[in-house]
Amino acid sequence: MVSACLAALLATLAVVTALAGAAPASSSVDPGSAQSPIDLRRSQITFVNHLPAIRFSYPRKADVTLNNTGSPGEESTVRAEVPAGAASITLSGTRYTLQQFHWHTPSEHEINGHRSAMEMHLVHGASDGSLLVIGVLIEQGRANRVLEPIFADLPAAAGETRPVAGVRIDDLLPDDVSSYRYTGSLTTPPFTEGVQWIVLAHPITLSKHQIHAFQALFEEGNSREVQPLNGRKVLSDAGRHNHGDRD
């Protein structure tokens, strides 16, 4: 009797083991606990008078190459690739070279639960491999003359590229560069952490036509959902009165 029960148990364990071995490995990426984007809520932000100044070395004009990285994929975008060494910023003594800038619709970061129509990310890298991303929220409004040469003829097909000459990179940002700063991650796989984020408090605008030109390529959107803050500190020199009244 005991032998029969033991044999049955061993047979069951063998089946379970075989099934476990046959099961496909999970393809999901463990995103970690310091992920981006986040909802920038007033109650979770430490407002300060000053943050380390950003020194911009953006050229008046630069030639870029537009690259559709996979429309309509939700983890794809249209990326403007910048010539090596053409533009950079310096923060706390470290120089970060602008590698590329791209867009998401709707915005990935939220302010008190509100998403803007779009968000632009300017991706910078330092010589040690560390990354710093400047996020710029985009609201519908006046047409953006600086971005018009790009948005007038976005590459529509996955893998399509197009050169754009003379982009005024130094005019891409709002005049007021007060910001929210925190440590997060890339917002696309592999969701690498340790990325410095500087999300500007003041948006820029695109016209309805310009916004729709991008949204037509990503009808389902190409933004990641907001992630838990998990106790991270968010610093801002924007001032509480500039943070908006959505709460």
C-alpha cells in the first residue's frame, strides 16, 4: 500500500517537473522599483529655492536625421538624431552630450494626474555612460516654428529616415527652465534605471495640426503608464504657485 502511494507520488512529481521544464520562460522584463514616468504630485514634491544650474551648450542650428523607429508600435517613436558633439549640457560639473530627441503622445509624465497632449524627451549621455533626460511637456496652442520643419513631414513608415537641416536646437526649450528632478529609468525596454530626469515645469506648444500629424502615426499612443514613486525624492525649483491647481 505504502509502495503504491509512494509510486503515485513520484509519478505526480515527475509530471509536474516535466510540465515546468516545458513551460516557456517569461519574456517580461522586471522593471525594478525606480521607474519612469511618474505623476508629479504637489504633496510628494520637495520645493526648494534653487537647484544646481544647467549650463546649455546648444547650437543655434544643427542638422538632424529623423528616424521612425517603428510606427505604430507603442514603444516606438520618431527620433531626431543629433550629430555627435553638436550639443551638450553641463550639470554639477558633468558634461552630457545630446544624443537624440523624440516624442510621446500623450505625455508620459503627469502633473497632479493631468497628462499633456505630448511630451518631448531630450536624451543626453555622459562619458561614463550615465544618462540624463530632459522632459518637455507639450500643450496645444500656437504653432511651433522651431519644430515645423520636422512636423511638416514626419517619416511615416517604420525604418524610414529623413534629414532635416538647420534645426534651431537652442530654441527647443521654454524660456523658463525651472524643473522637477528625480532619479528614474528609461520609459522603454529594458527600462534601465539610474537615469537622471529633469522635467521642465513650463510647457511648449504645438498647433492642433502639428499634434495631429504625430498622433496620426501613433493612433493608440506611444506612452508608458505612470509608475509608483516608491519613496523617491522629487525636487523642484518651480515654486508651488507654478505647479498648477490640479490635485
